[in-house]
Amino acid sequence: MAASKLRSVTATASYVALEDIPCSFVSILNKTGAALVIEVASDSGTDKEITLADGLSIGLTVISNAKELRIKSATGTTGVQIVTE
């Protein structure tokens, strides 16, 4: 596993996968100025999304890689920060 490191990622109006980073846990901080929507790439659907308000953070367990998660934001494109472990 790669060492923990703070990374900035970009959200778009359509879902985009997080970076290809081997890990078992992803912390996501939303500083986009808008809601950020998160989903598991292999299990999508409107009833399976997590909406993260601006300024909030969440920690999610993944099986083996950060790219298992996808994000989108209707208006904010920059300001998403992640830490992987």
C-alpha cells in the first residue's frame, strides 16, 4: 500500500472515479462550495449515493483501491481532497 498522502481531485457534473491508488480506506473532504455525491463504482444507483455537504468529510472503507469510489458535483469542480490509507 502507498503511504498516506493528501491529494486534490477534481469533480465534474458526471461521475469520475478517484485515482488508481492501492488502499483500504479513503477519507474525502468536500470544499467545492456545493454538494458532492459519492458512489461505489460497482454498485451504483440513485438510492445508493452519499451526498456530502460542502465543508464536511467522510471516511470510507474500500476493498483494495480508491478508484472503487466515484464522485460528482453539479457546480464545484475543485476543492475535493482525499487521503488514502
